[in-house]
Amino acid sequence: MIDLLKEHLPHIIASAVIILLMPSSKYIIRKIVRKYGVITLKTEPRILQITQVINILINLTCLIILAIIWGVQPQNMLVALSSIFAVIGVAMFAQWSILSNITAGIIIFFTAPFRIGDEIQILDKDYPLDAVIENVLTFHTHLRTREGELIIIPNSLFLQKIVSVGKMER
């Protein structure tokens, strides 16, 4: 038993360090994202959404590091990851835009091209739109037209269409 403990002591110590660093890294990242969100006038739910996405990435990174520490071969990890991604890919085949909307939501959060309350124009030849931004969520954005109609638009649209922020006099 003692020999087994001595043999695995470096692995145990390295694992403990990773497990102890994980909450502190989440805390630091949460503070950075919150500070950025306050400076750029983001809403609290929006800050929380981005923080949750980053926490998932930190968890996955720590899991991979722990697997490496305990000697899981990179080839085995790649086989497992490719199998997982294949299943996810099949599940999301019809809904591939989900990932693009999440990515667009993160890009919108950090680039801050517009804010809640801004009046925007989506310059689309088939369906032009003038509206005020009510909320920006992970997958979509809520817009309100002058007529009071609520329009829900996928975030990826803001990266694909020309969007004018602020009403231009005609």
C-alpha cells in the first residue's frame, strides 16, 4: 500500500494542485469578465452567460490536464474526443447554427457593437428592419419595432448582415 502511494504521489500532488487551482482560476476569470461587463455596460444576465461558457471551458481544460497527469495516452484521448464530437455532430446536424449563434453571442459581448436601448437598422433587401434592442442573450437578440412587435433574431445574423446602429434621418 505504501509503495503504491509512493509510486503515485507525484500524480496525486499534481492532481490536487489542478483541483485547487480550478476554483481560483474561475474566480479570477469571473472578476475579469464582470469588470469588462460593467465597463461596457452589459446586463447582469449577459455577464453570467459568458461566465458560464468560460467556466465550461475551464472545466474541460482541467479534465484534459488531469487525464494527461494520470497517463492517459493522447491517442486514446483523441479517439474518445473524436467519438464524442461525432455524436454531437450527428445530434446537431440539423441545428448547426446553434454553435454559430453561441459564438456570435460571445463575439457581440466582447466587441460591443451595440447595447440594449440602441436603435438599429438591419439593412436587408428582403426584410429591412428598424427596431430598438431590448435584450441580448446567448443564442438570440430581442428587438422591439415602433409598432410594438417583438422580433427575436439569431445572433449570427448580426455577423452576416449590415447593421446600422442609431437611426439615420431620411
